[in-house]
Amino acid sequence: MSGALERPVPVPATGAATAAVPVLHRSRARWAWALGALAVVAWSLAGAGLFSGEVLNPAGARQFARFAAGALSPDLSGGFVRVLGTSALVTVAYAASGAALAVLIGALGAPLLARTSWGRGRSGWAGWALARALVAVPRGLHEAVWGLLLLNVLGLDPWVGVLAIAVPYGAVTATVFADLLEEVPRGPREALLAAGAGRGTSALYALLPAAAGDLLAYACYRLECAVRSAVVLGLIGAGGLGYQLSLSFTSLRWEQVWSCVYALSLLCVGAVVAGRAVRRRLADPPPAPAGERARGGPRLHRDRLLTAAVAAVAALVAWSWWYLALDPAGLGAERTREQLSLLLAQSWPPRVSGPLLGSLAGAAVETVQMSVVAVALATLGAVLVSGPAARPVHRPGPVRGVLGALLRLGLLLLRAVPAPVWALVLLFVLRPGILPGALALGLYTLGVLGRLSAEAVEELDPRPAQALAGLGAGPAGTWFYAVAPRAAGAVLAYALYRWEVAVRDSVLVGLLGAGGLGAVLATALQTFDRPTATSTLVVLVLLTCAVDLVSARARAVVR
Amino acid sequence: MGAAVRLEGVRVSFGATRALDGVDLHVATGERIALLGPSGAGKSTLLNVLNGSVTPSAGSVQVLGADPAALPGRAARRLRARVGTVHQHLELVGALRVVHNVNAGRLGSWPAWRAALSLLRPQGVAQVAAALEQVDLLERMYERTERLSGGQRQRVAIARVLVQRPELVLADEPASALDPALAGRALALLSGLAAERGGSLLACLHDPALALAHCTRVLGLVEGRIALDAPAARLTPADLADFYGVRR
């Protein structure tokens, strides 16, 4: 049937088959990508100094041990718990108002980024491409970078924290919203347009209802992410749990550090559990109550849980607005406009001297290497833990149950603690350089990727694996033949997505001293060398776009 | 000849529904048995009890001389490797090439390293090719399984059992997606496989004609009980009409 593709060859005389056995053709593209990826990982490990010795710093082992011991004796004194409570409120307030603003920006911006709203023809394509390119700028910069930039314009104002989340998140949300709307089938809307409905009303009746579930689910997801971003912004001074964590860290109060870590974990769990509950409900709504005909005609039923959730989020946003004392007038004030024009005037044109470009290229290479090492380690770790960390279909034995619970808790701690904090911890026992930064990023990414991989394994239909166990296959055989081949695509796609995120995050780790473009940017901002900062930002955005492109191509091959 | 299967008073419940309700069954080595009955009669459950994936709530089970539920890990694996199943929903891995899905039949005897190596460089290709040729699917050997049609996948599942070479072959509607000619061949292959190793076959079938043509004994299951048990040679159309009448 497919003889054109598979060249038949004669079977050796010893072969049992009498007809021509087909020849195995491997996918060249996949092998090329796999070998390329291995080469890049090896190059990055070498660049991180792993093979050059002198990476460990044994002198810090005792401090590290003291830090680790703090895990079992967190500071739970009344005073500190109250401090943590207030800090958590600040973090939540930043996250809620930032995410709400981002969703608003996303909703308003989505039509500008949707291919269909630009019309057909070359000019429509050009307009759309330009809009997409423009959006890469706010997307490509980490929240912390936006925080530092906004600090220069707004000074110490709560708007800094809110906008630092809202600007990059708004850009991403607009892109995703546009993509979700594009995926809705065209037919129903065209029918309405043909019947004389306006562009707006036809979208309201034919586009929004079809995409509403996905849009709301994505908005929930953004809120979860915003909690983590708010913590990171705290690290660079915006207040809240992140700020408390960095205070406790710099004063070497390990018990307090661990209390902060546990508080962060609780906050993350709360956000994820609430978000997941809403998303599950959207994906699988409960049936309408029975017996409605008996009570005289159909009535409109709203899902109480969803209505309550929407009301709660609205109340949360209103409260955050009040709690942070956000004043819209502050954004349009005379002083802000002066500062902004001053900043722009000082920042333009960017510096393009030879030595600077050389060092920027070197820093970009470091950033890439840091992110590659981080994602490679995280992927390896995620593959190893995904099996045991996945919730089994049947009631597990005691050993398996405890191991799984411990692994899930460990992954939660890894992703609740921001990567820069892991970098500081690793600096106890590692010499400074990009390796501690890469490892820190790797630990954090492992927390995320491990959970995603475990979920990918949980979602697999258990029956093929059971069928193999039924014919006598051991755990390894079952894993190789029934679990790995089906989960590999999803796990690799997640890993590639996380690589894009890791490039952005490596800038954050760099801002706090781990090298790469982040370190260059931090120096430029501290010395008020604005032209250099502009050049660095341009390189950063270009690098992020390049990584997005490579990652998208690789995902297409994996699929 | 020894007994391949010995069930006594086997009951299986899923929640409130009772899938098997006191089944006694002796299968001598070498017997080829067709299981008939309406859907929901407990045919699949009976096969799942025999391959050890369902443990009954009451009664005793002996498969090839051992109780699958009572054996410790390694011995249970060895027993399972001697029982081959063509599942109703096939349970193949679509993302794997056909050759690997067939080779999965040997996971009960292969060490882990060989199983892993085979994914990179297929092992035992000659046997896989022979099995695939028997089910007329040789040219699809290196195709991704998800690209195959339903009937082709069913034949991959049969090829998997062919390379497993079990002593007890269990087949749950192994010919449901095949045209009549192929269905007859599939049944002939499975009963030949059982005969070749001096083993036995139990196959759930919808088509009484297939059952009479390829099996030595016919069992009819209704609501978890055996309602018909007769040698195929002595079964008359009237018996079958009777049996199918009972369930209506």
C-alpha cells in the first residue's frame, strides 16, 4: 500500500517471513532536532563551567545545612505570622489588580491582533504582522524588568507593581485571546453578517459565546501566574511576601525564610486550586436540575458556583484597588509625564559601540546557556519524577502513596519559591557564575514541569498500560511501551514552552547577579547609563523572539 | 490432559451490578471455546478474570494450574506471560510504530534493557514480520499505529498475541472490525496458535457461524451465568435459536 515510501528489500534466508520485509525509515527531521538539542545542551553545560572543575564551594556547606535545618523549624510566632498575613494580602492585591488590568488590556487588544480583523490582501497582512511584532516588545521583557523601568518613571508608587504585571501579561493575554477567537468556526458569524448584523453584534453573538469558556479559563490561569509574579516583584522591592522573604534572607533568619516559603506555597496552592475548580466547572458544567417542566416551563439557570466565582473575583479586584490606594490621577500627573519624556530622551538613541555590542553578544550567549541548562535539567528531572508523582488510577500501596505525596509536595515547594531565592541558596555551596543561576532556574522549572508532566501521565488512558501488565510486562516495560510514547509529545512541548519562559526568567536571575543579559541591564540601570540599557533591552526582545521561533519550530517537529 | 482453566463459583461485582454470578467452568488443555451472549452478559469480565486483571469477589480461580491473584509479583508476571489477550478495545499505543506494538507482546519475557533497546533498534524483526505477514499487514510494519484503520489495528493486536506465543489465548471480539474472509482467517490463526503450543483458546464472538467453524465447544453467557454449554459438533441451529430466544 505504501510501497512508494518503504522500499522492500529481500529477506535473509534465515528470516521467518517469506514476503519482503519493509525497511525502517526514521524521521530525519526528528533525529536532526534531537542531535541538535543534545549538542546545544552539551555546549551550554560547558559554558556554565560544569566541566572546568572548581564549581563547588565547600566552605558554605555549614550555612547551607543551617538553612536546610530551618525547614523543620519555621518561625510560627504570633508576631511573624501576623507580618506574613499582611504581606500575603499585599501580594494578593498586586496579583489581582495586575491580572484584572491585564485581562482588560487583553480583551481590548485581542481584536487588533486577530488576523480576521485586518481584512484580506497584502495591506491587511502587513498591518497584522506589524501589530504582532509590536506586541513582542512588552511580551519579551520580564515583569521585573518592567518593574525597574516603571520605577524610573513613576517613582515609589503602587502603580509600578500593578503595571509591571499588567503590561507584559496584557500583551500575552491579548495574543492568546486573539488566537482563541481565531479558532472559533467562521460559519455562524458569517451567517449573521450576511443577515445584516453589525461587526460588533455578530462577534457578540457568534464569536464570544463559543470562545467564552476558554477565555475565562485563560483569565483564571493568568491570575494564578500573577501571584507568582507579585512575589517576584516583592523581591525587587514592591512589598508583600517576596519582600519579606528577601528581608529574612539577607538577615540570615532561616526559620523566617522557611515560614515565608510555606506561606508562598499555601498561596500558590490556593490560587491553583481555585483556578482549577473554575476551569473544571467550565469544561464540564453540571446538568440542569431535573423536573423543570413540572414547575411550569423552562427557566434560566445560572451556574451558582461560577456566578459566585465571578462575583468573588470582582470583589477581590475592587478590594485590591482600595487596599493598594491606586489613584488613576497619579498616572496622568505632570511629574509622571516629565519623568517619562526625560527617560525617553535619555534612552534614545541606544548605544551601538563595538565593545558594548561584543559584551552584549557574550551576555546573550550566557543567558541562552543558562536557560538551556535549566530546561535540560528540569526536563530530565520531570521525566524521572512524572511516573511516581502522578496520581495512580487505583489505590496505591502505602510506599507508593507516601512517595507520590512527598514528590508532589517537593515539586510544589520548588515552584512556590522564586528562582532568584534558589540562586541565593545555591550560592552557599557553589561558586558565583552562571551555573548557580542555571541550577536555580532549573529547580524552579522542575517544580512546574514535574507537575505538568505528572498531569500528562495522569491524563493517559490507563488501559493500554494495564493490557501490557496483563501479558506479564514489568514496570519498566510498561513505562517504555505504554506511558513514555504517549506522554513524550506533551512533555516535550511543555519543556519547549518552559524554555521560552526560562529565557525571560534567566534575565530576572541575572538582575540579581547571576550573569547574562540581566546582569548587564542591572549595571546599566544602576549607573543611569540609559543608552546601554536601551541596547540591552533591544537585544533581550530580539533574543526572546528568536527563542520563541525556534521553540515553535521544534514543537511542530515533536507533534 | 490437564485443565487449562478451572473456575468454581466465581462472582464479580462492579458496584451494584453483578457481572459474573456463580460461574463454574472447566477448560481442558487443547479446547477451543467460543463465548456467545448479549453485550453485558459478562463475557469480557470472564476473560479479564482469566488474564488476572479482574479479581473475583468470591469463588476460586485456577489458570494454567495457579491462582493469578495469589501469586507474588514475579511469579504472577511469569503466569501472565503464558496468557495472551486480544482486548476488545485493542489497547494499542497509537504513537508507537506497528513493530513496537507487536513486540510489546514479548515484554513478559524480555528484560527491561532489551525492551528499551528495541524502541531504538527493533529487536526480533523476523518474528514480527512473520506475525504481520500472517495477518496480511507486513507492509505496515513501520507505520505509526494511529494511522491504521480499525480493522488493521485489530490485526496488529492479533499479531501481538502471535509473537507472545501464549499457552492460553483469550480473545474479546477479535474479528469485530474484519470482513468475513479476514475474520475467518483471524480465528483460524488464533486457534492455530493455541493448537501449536498444545494450548487452549477462549474467544468472545458475535457470529455463531464463526464459533461453529473454529471452536470445539460453545458456551453461552446470560446475565453472568452460563446458560449454554455444548460441544460445537453437536450443537444444532435449534439449540442456538433456543439460546438466543432465552435472552430475549
